Amino acid sequence: MSSARPGPPPPLAEPGLVLRLYVAGRLPCSVEAEANLDLLCAEQDGNRPSVEIVDVLLEPEQALTDGIIVTPTLVRLAPLPVVQILGALSNRRLVRAALGLVPRTNDDAR
């Protein structure tokens, strides 16, 4: 009877895009940032990013722990390196570039 040794574990799958958006309630900039993030995510079809929204008015400890002092702030948690983008995300071309996203439409003017 031979004891087969298990091989190395299979490599972990590369995590998809993981984003966290910090907002302050329903302030206009926060609402705009959420809408712009929704548009960017919708462009990704089957590779839709994982998005968590943190309202710093409801979860101030989370913002403090994460070092967030300005809202809205979008943080790319994965893949590394971590990237932070401040503001309403209205320049989607620049946001796409910062996040490493490929546009699905001819929306490069925005």
C-alpha cells in the first residue's frame, strides 16, 4: 500500500475587481458618485465588480479605521495595489484608467 502525498494546493483564483465606495448619506456628490459607479460597473458585463457602499454617517468607525476623511471616496481593494479616487467619479474615462477597466462603449469623452 503506497501513501500518495497530495500535491501542492491549486493556485487560488485571481480575485475580481473589489471596490468600496464611501459616501455621506444622500448628499448630491454621494448620489452622483453612486450613479457614476453603477454606470462603470454596468459596462463590465459578465465581469461586474464586487461593490460595497459604506455610508460614513451610519458607519463612522469603518471610515475612521480605513482612514477615509473625504467623501465620496472610491477604493479599489483588489487587485492590488489599493487605489483611492476622490470625488463624484464624473470623469469616467479617468476613473476607468485608474481602476484598470476597459470601456465597453465609446464613452471616452466622459
